[in-house]
Amino acid sequence: MGIVNRVHAIGKIGYSDAKWPIIQKEIDAVPAVEDLRSLVLVFYGILSPQKGDESYDFTFEAAIRACIRKLATIPTEQASSALKSLYPLIGSDSSLGLQEAIQEQSKIIKSRSP
């Protein structure tokens, strides 16, 4: 919840590209695949109504992209499954980068296989 609160605080003051490294640092501190997946779901739930201002929404989109990118770099079947499990929810939103992350993660898994 700490990460969600910090991302929310960034959204309240307004997102800009300068905030990306802060969000990335928060997400990079999360080691567990399931925690990253859960964060995507929470952030998407907050974003979905899109009734806030655009800057607030961009903050949560950035947090989702950071989680997805991190999942894409984890070379495990668990990370691959986590990414694929998000597809029914956010797969059609190309701005979040899920499809690209699934493809990238797939290449990592294949390169590790004998």
C-alpha cells in the first residue's frame, strides 16, 4: 500500500516526465512477481474510471507501465504467466505496453531454454 500511496501523491501534485524516475524507483524496489501483478491490478482499478484529471491518470498509467516492464525482465515462467494473466484486463490498451512486454518476456524465456 505504501507504493500505491506514493504514486497517488505524485498524481495529486501532477505527473510529468520528470516523475518517471521516481515511479520507476518505487516499482524497481518490488521483487515479487505476484506483488507486481497485484500492483498493476490496483493501479488499473484506480485508473479505470478516468474521471480525474489527465495528469492524475498519466501517473497511474506510468506506474502500470513500470510494473509491466519490470515483469518483462524477470526470466521466469511465473512472470510470463503474470503478464499473460493481465491480458484480458488491459491487453487492448496499447499505451500500457503489455503486448510488447509479453513478446519481450517470451524471448527471454526462450533464450534461457536449452
